[in-house]
Amino acid sequence: MAWTSNNTGPYSSSNVQPLIPDIFVFSEEVADDADKSWVASTDGDGTDLYELIGMRVELISTVVVGSRQVVLEIQDTDSDVVHSFPAHVTQAASLTYNYEFAAGVVNDTIGTTQIEYMMPNLVLQPGETLRVYDSATIDSAPVAAQGTLTLDTIPTGAVKSEGTLTLDTIPTDADTMTVDGRVYTWEDSLTNVDGNIYTGGSLAQAKLNLVAAFDLSGTAGVDYATAMTAHATVTIAAFSVNDAVLTAVAPGTAGNTIVTTETYTPAGNVFDAATLGTTTAGVDGDTMTVDARVYTWQDDLTNADGNVFTGGSLAQAKLNIVAAFDLSGTPGTDYATAMTAHATVTMAAFIADDAILTAVTAGTAGNSIVTTETYTPVGNIFDAATLGTTTAGTGGDDMVIHARFKRWLR
């Protein structure tokens, strides 16, 4: 939308002469829209008058079948129609017509695409509206592309890899264990080096000290070195009898490659395998991608943007994925606290097993929004690789307006 001005009267902003017109051109060229409006300005003291000299309207109709009827309309400040002038011809699909509304012309059709319409003198007061539109509304506005997601089975959630450490004898001084490259060294006399753990004088205390060293609980400088840092990729649970379960922080199959080794002197102090994943195998969660935005299903929710909790049931999973799109529901429970709303697609509530996804921006561009998934259940699927199958995005008729006004300053 643009205004250009050509001051034809002898005035300036500091020297306004009464009833001297200023010529303005109003242009509206936004695509995919066959309903244009302009409101006469209420700037200044609100007494200026706007005389419509003439207007050119170009209407490019889409393939949607129907007879378009171009109408020029004036509305008062209450949006009531005070003047309405329909063109004397209609326009079918897939055509481009140019409509000329002006005084001093006769209603005529020049060739097949030039329409001339005799327009009476029209004057708008401040706050009144000039509207030009297709009154038949055949395809006057763009349509948003839509696709359908079907979930008929609870998604497979990502699972964290787990392994088990057994300690049945107090570790020997200088024994070591390594978890994902991080070395822990047992000492009878504790020195302040990151990774050093005090044997504690008993098996029970050694177990407590090891668990504390992973998450920096316990007493630094007594149970483990003051310089100790927490393990970044693996946690360890409290011992149950002689066994403690180590769990990858991040869910998925990558955790199955986390190496666990030891140099324990007592033969019974040992990991259940050379890597995590024997106690519980890490599993990659099902994913779905909508316009490059990846959603990952998890049985044990972690706080990364895109993570969605499976919820323990199909019904809850459906609620959670809808909530993840618009940040309804409960962050940190239904989906990650770090979740951000989807910027280009919305998702409606499920009806039975189907939910409709809709492009935020209407038009044909929505038909190219990609929807893919890696669901394990075969019935969990999109209706197509892009939006546009449930409802095709369409551009709508294009209308371009250029209107000339005299603004009478009073």
C-alpha cells in the first residue's frame, strides 16, 4: 500500500489555503486478495474531504469456476453502505480484466478485457471507507493448506541406555573405573584431583562415596576430591545391595555406545558390559517433522525443545502433541519446558485418530510444507509428504487497485 502526493494548490503545511485540492494516489497490490479497502484519513482537524477522481482495478481470477462481480462501495463511519456500484459485466475463471471507474466515460467493454464504468462524483468524509471487492466471493481470499496426522497407536518413546556396576568388595587403592571417558580413581588417602574418590574404610562407605562423586552430593574433600566435577553424560543410582544402575543422560541408541571399563582388583567389582545398554537398551524415540521442526517422543521426558512425553496412553499422547504445537497443556509434564510454539503450522485437536495441521499463512506456499515421520507403529502416519492433501492451499484471486483522490482542505 502506498501514497504519493502531488501538491497542486498553493499551500504548504504552514500556509493552508481553503478548498485547494491536493492530489493523492492510493495503491494496493497485495497478492491473493480480492477485497481491498481504504479509510479516509482523520488526521488534522478531521474536516478534509476526499473526492474520488478515478480508479483502475485489475482482477486476475484463478481457475476456481464462478462469475466474479466487481463492486465499488462507500461505507460510512459505522460501516454502513451508502453507495454501491457494481460493474456492468462479470468475470469468469482464469481471466485478467482491467476495470476503469471514472467520471466522463460510458459503460463499455473495450475488446474483451477493458471494462469502463461511468462513476458519479463520490466524496468521502474522514473515517469513511472505500471498498472494492468481488461481491460473489468466488475466490476472494487465499485458502490455507492442510494435512492430516493419524495416530492409532501410542508412539514409541526414546529410552535411556542403562548398565549395572557391581561392587561386592571394598575397592583397592588405585583401582579405577572409566565411564564415557571420565576416569574415577580410588584412594585410601584422598588427594585433591578431579576424579579421585575416597575408599572410605568400608564397602558401604565406598558405595556412598561413588554415588556422591557422580552428582557432587555428600561431602567434597571427604568423600571425594574437592576438585571433583559432576559427570555430564551419565548418572548413577543408589546401590541396591551390591548393584548400582548407571543411566545415560540423553535417551536414544547413542547411549548404547557409552563405554564402561574398570581395573578393579577384586574380581567381583565389575560392569555388566563394556558399554551401557545391557541392563536397558537405549531406544530412539519416534519422530515427526513439520516444516523442518522435529518433535521427538520420549518415555522419560528431557528438557530439549521438541521433546514430547508419550504420556502412558494413546489418548494422552494425542493431547501432548497438540499442546506442544501451541504451548497449551503443562510444560515440563506434557512436553519439554524448553519447547517453543510452531511458527508456521497449527494443529487441531484429534477427532478419533486424526488431527488436521494447517499452514499459518494461507496460499499455495503451504502446499510445499514438508511433513515426515519415523513412527514405529505403521498406522501412525501423515496423509502425504507435504501439506495440501487434506485441503489444497490456493492463492485466491489477485486484485490490484490504483485510485486517485482530490483532498479538499478546509
